[in-house]
Amino acid sequence: MSIFGTMKTAVSGMNAQANRLGTVGDNIANSSTAGYKRASTAFSSLVLPSTQGSYSSGGVETNVRYSIAEQGGIQYTTSNTDLAIQGEGFFIVSDQNGSPYLTRAGAFQKDANGYLVNTAGYQLMGYPYGSNPPAAVVNGFNGLEAININDFGLVSSPSSQGSFPANLDKEADAVAVVANRPSANTATAVITNKSSLTAYDHAGAKVLYDFYYTKTATNTWEVSVYRQDQSTNGGFPYAATATAPTLVQQTVTLVFDPNTNKLKTTAPASPTSLTITDPNDGATPAQTINIDMSDMTQFASDFTPGKGIIDGNAPSPITDVEIGGDGLVTAVYQDGGRRPIYQVALATVPAIDKMLPQNGNVYLPTNDSGVVTIGFPQSGSFGQVYSGALESSNVDIASELTEMIESQRVYTANSKVFQTGSDLMDVLINLKR
């Protein structure tokens, strides 16, 4: 047995416990850090060759492990841009240089430039939402970009779809003279019923369209549409103007089934929609608006226009952002309009605990952790995103304090071994005197 070896073994043990105390200190310091994953120290023995009758003491080495895959509790907040993940997956964030990282720290806030940035300064990344939902690149970060809310301020969209049902009085008088019907666009037009619908052009300007409903025969009605700013003193005839140089005029003939008093569906079936074509805002191609009329009725009751519904919106600033459980980022505009702008993506790796921790509570995939897989929340194995919530650290203070006490005791015991070896060395030295 080597006394020096015994002392070195004791030093090894003290160093190991010092490492253990280091992880305990980190865990306690970050117990309130959102998304923090606790570190722990694993021990393994170092054995030296021994001969019969002589034992050579070895030592101990430590390996720091991170419980990255362990879920922390969900705590709700008052900010709807705070995000938490329940289940598997990590937010994809980037630093100022555009390098991607993975994190569960979802305390995101909009900065001065419109980016969603967490407390460590990392920007949340997602796929931009175009006319169709985006598709995830499952094995790479291509296509992802930092989410910027300011890019979608004062955005308008033209109307393209709408519905405008009404009940037409079955007992109304028919206008037999073709020249007196609104579709003829003459000053002598006889107005049976009229209503109006607001739409939006490509610049977001409001355009009012007048709808005229005229009974032309039994169970047969004519619906004519004009652009209101082309009217003459609020009525007929409608004519092109300097601001609207092309006359807008569309007409459709509806036929009702006398048995149901709804649009006829048997041959010859009635049209169920009307398409407005308006080229006056100069866009190419010209704006077309399809108006659904499938819910029109013809009962013996007063003319009753239904609720007109149409898409599109005027230019309006963003007042809020909503993030759904599926990661869809929706801009909420001042006028009440909503528009999907980004899709938050999640990422994971086969061996989550093998990722490399970095400053700011982020992680880097490594060869040991495996290839990154990207997808959307609530799809496949990925969890759900909670808006207005944060994932708390998975540190248990009681367990950490217990580890601290245990480490302190073991450190003291190792120091006693070192002190005993030192005393034995003194005895050997004194033998020579």
C-alpha cells in the first residue's frame, strides 16, 4: 500500500465532491430560470493494478449529466408571447449571427425591431405563412427565419370571397318591362329591393357595392350589382367616373323551387353565386369577388337581407399577436382582422440528454445526441405549445440541499483520509531521526 497513493485517492475524492457541489450550486442558482434543466454528477471508480498482499488505491472520476429531457412544471403568466411546451420538442432560436440553437426557455417579448426575443437575447424562429400553410424541413433548419411582427404592420388584403343571403318576398310584383329592370341601367329602373355590401380593393380601400333584387317572373329573380361610387345622385344610371373609369355591372338570374322556396337544384338548376369583376384599382389581374347566394330564400315575407360576410381588410396596424397550441402565429389588427403570419416549429434529437448546453439556457445538437428532426406542435411526437405560460426549471430544492449535505459529509471524510495519510508520513519521517 502506498501512503502517497492513499493521499492522492483522497484528493481525487475531494475534487469529485467539489464538482458535485458545483452542479448543486448551479441548480440552486437557476431554480427560478424558465426552462432550466438540472445538472447532476455521476461517479465512476478508477482502479489501479494490485498484487497479492499489496493494494494500490485508485480514485474516482466524475461525469456531469443534464436532465434535459425531464419536463418542468407549467406556470401561467400575463404575457401571451410567453410560450411553454407540454411534451417533447424544443423551440428553435437564433443568436445575433443567425446560428440556430434549441431551447425550452420561452419567455419571448417583442423587441424594438419587432423580433420575438427571450431573456437571453435569442430570437424565436418559424416558417413564414404565405397563401398556403408552410411545410417543415424535417432534417434541417432551411426555410426558418426569425419571427418579426413589424413586417406585417399596415397590411391590407383584397376581398375575394363573400356571402350575402336574403329572403325575397314571393308576393312581390314582377317587373315585366325589361327596359325598366335594374339590369338595363336606365334612369327609369324600377327598384324592388336594394341592399349594399362593403368590400376592399388591393390597396385596402373600401368599395361599396349596391345589390338590386328584381322579380322578373314567377319564382324568378334578377340580382344586379353596381359599384356605388358610379351611381348618379345615388341611383340610376350608373356610369364610369374619373376615380372608377370602368363600369362595374354584373347580373345573375336566380330560379326558386316552389316546393322548398329555395334555389332550384334540379335541372335546369339555378346559379348559386355571383362574381363581381372590378378592375378599377389597376391591379393585374383584375379583382374578382365571388358572392355565395346559396342560402337565398323566397318566402311570402318582407324582403330581409341576411348578414353579409366578406373577406379582406383595410390597412390596419397590429395590436396583438396570438399563438395557438399548434404554433400558428396570428396577427390581430386594430380593426379586428386576423392574419396567420408564421408557424412556430419544434425540433428534437434521439438522445436529448446528450446535447451540449450553452450560455443562455440553449443547447447544441452533437454527434452523441443524433440528427435533428423538425416538425410542428401537436404533430407526430411533438408536444403542444401553451401561450401565456412558461416551463419552470426541473430543479427540486429539497433534493439539492440533501445532495449538498451529503457532498459536504463525503468531502469531510475524504479530507480525514488525506489527514491520516499525512500523519502516517510524519511517522515515517520521524523514524529516520
